[in-house]
Amino acid sequence: MNDKDNKALLYLEAQRKVSRLRWFYVHLAGYLVILGLIIWNLLIIEDTAYTNFILVINYSTIFIWGFFIVFHALRIFKGHIFFSEKWEEKKMKEFMGDNHINWE
């Protein structure tokens, strides 16, 4: 495999990762918008015959969608949630520019 093919494969992999990350952020933004609307609904709800049903729907939406957000985040970040050695190395290279060396 030559250098050009390797760069093309790396580019496609990076493009796929960025696309997955973008869709996670879209998913998270949608959740936050709906969460805000549900909180507003909980603040203005009045006591009627259907209040308990509305509360169950609101709370179940928050918790079930929240579970899927967490599951999506775990799938996207796969151990990169906290500061890993790769993250540290990448930041070192970023701050040092082209004059970096491998630290071991």
C-alpha cells in the first residue's frame, strides 16, 4: 500500500468519525431542546384528570431518551471520555506545532 492510498484511507476514517460525532451533537441538541420544552410543560401544568398521565409521559421521555444519549456517547467516545494518553500526545503535538518529537 503506497502513501497516497494510506492517506486516502486515513481521510475516509477521519471523515466517518467526524460524521458520527456530528450526529451525536445533533442528537444531544435535539434532546436539550425537548428537555427544555418538557421542563416548561412541567412548570405550567395544571391539576386535571390527565395530569398523572402527562407526568408519566414527560418523565419517561426524559429518562428513556437520556439513556439513549448516554449509550450514544459511550459508543462515540469509546474510552475517550476522560483524558487518555493519545489525547495528551495530540495536544502536545498541537501546542508544539511541526517541531514535535515523540515523548516516551
